[in-house]
Amino acid sequence: MRVKDSATRTAAIAVSGPAAGGEAGNGSAHPSGRTRRSGPATGGTLLAAVGVAAFSLTFPATAWALEGLGPWSVTTCRMVLAGLIAAGFLLAGRVPPPARRHWPGLLAVAGGTVVGFPLLTTLALRTSTTSHAAVVVGLLPLTTAAYAAVRTRTRHSRTFWAAALAGAAVVIGFALQQSGGTPTLGDLYLFAALLVCAVGYAEGGRLAREMPGWQVIGWALVGCLPVAVAGAAAALYAEPAHLTGHAVAGLLWLAAGSQFLGMLVWYRGMAAIGVARASQLQLAQPLLTLVWSVSLLGERLTPAAPVAAVAVLVCIAVTQRTRG
């Protein structure tokens, strides 16, 4: 990633993490002149990958939760449960409230990842299958990288963008071939979810450079608790509820796995390797979601899946090795 000047270079490192500058602790000098990746970069990639694995279960878990709850109940109840988990961790750690300068970023995280993305994708999954939803969410890495580039006024190399675009094209082409769908209201919800989630991811990655990642998502969740409790009470009153085993399991995973633990490791990973590179790991998320859809929801997968998986992994490898 090349930064236009020293001022924007500093901003880029703040938003995109150490990888934004191509240095700052992610590698050490090598006699050949190349940068050798060190432990923090490897650990950051692993953390981000664990986050992606957790997120890949979000759509199947949402489909399960919708078996017994309405879309507004699913969204608000997962917020309440995740907020209570976060509050418990913050209280146990005796964590003081964040500084005033952090609250605008926390509001962006809350609006994008706590409220916006869960609500919009849940509304979409009323009519869309999980595989079809994975089509549009395959654009999230590119959306996040684009937002981070605008936010920091930075430039990425042509190789980076070519690999990112190729990976997005593979994911979209594969998922479209699976669903055979055309743009619907559900797609509009998903496209809107991409925009708000990209903002939440990028701003969360920036904050995770200044405070622990678990505190970023923790305070965003706790800040939403009053609205979430009121919303859950209203939603459960207005929408019918029939708690099955699937519905309970799905809701618990959405709250504990996707909303809190997944975001915790995801933000820590982004802080270590940068927003742009971490976002490219999500190219694997739609394919993982399709695997879960087959094993948990009984959807059928075509023989094209292994080919697409290999192509996506190649794109991920390129973006991870590209410095600019």
C-alpha cells in the first residue's frame, strides 16, 4: 500500500493497522531487501481467519433462528444477549469507559456491525437462501478495502486490486451459479448491509489500534443495550415466537459467536495486519457458508465448489503477500 505523503501515511497506519504502512512491526529487515513477516503478522492473520470462520456460520444460524422468531426479534434479542456478555467481560475486567474521542468511532461500529448488518441481513434471509446471501456478502472484502482507501486517502498497488477484484468475481460468479437468482428486495437489503458493515469494520479496525479489540465491540454492544432491550420487548410482543432447538441454538450462536467472540478476534486481527488485507480473508467466507449450508441446512453443492475454493485461496494468497 503506497501512501501519498507522510501525513496520510500516519492516518493510514491508524486506520489500516501496521500493514497499511508495510512496516511498523509486521516484518523485519532481510539482507535481500525484502520484508520478512514476523510473529505479530502471522498471529493477526490467524485471528482474522478465526473471525471469518465464526462469521461464516452467521447466515445458517440466522436461518435457524428465523424458524422460531421474527426478524426483528432475532436482531434485537441477539443484541441484548451479546450486550450482556460484553457487559460481563467489561465489569469483570473493571474497564473504564472509553475516552470521548473514541465514541464517534464506536457509534460507527455499533451502527454498522451491531445494528445495521444483523438487521438488514436478517430481513434479507426471510426471502433469500443462505447461498444467495453469500453471493452479495462476497463483495464485503472489496467494499471494506474501498472504504478504507477513501477514509485514509491511500493507494493500493494494481496487483492488490486485481487480486481483490478477481477474488470477488470468483465468489460472485460461483454463488450466482448456485442460486440462479435475480436482484430482489433481499438483494437490496444485502447491498445496504455491505455498505454499513464496511464502515463498521474499518472504523473498528482503526479503534483496535488504540484500545483492545474486545473492548471495541464490547462498548459498542453495551452502548446499544438500552435500545436493544426496548426493541426486543416490542418485537417479542408484536411477532409470534416458537422456540425450537434450532431457534435457540441459532440465536445463541449469533449473540456469543458472531456478535461478540467473532468480532473480538476479527478486530484484533485487523489491528495487526490492516483493514485491507484482513478484509481479503473474507473472500473465503461465502464458500465456508455454503459448506455449512450443506451440512446444517441440507442445501446441495455443485461440483464447481472445489474449483472456486482453489481460485479464491489463490486470490487470498496474492493479497496477503502484496505490500501495497
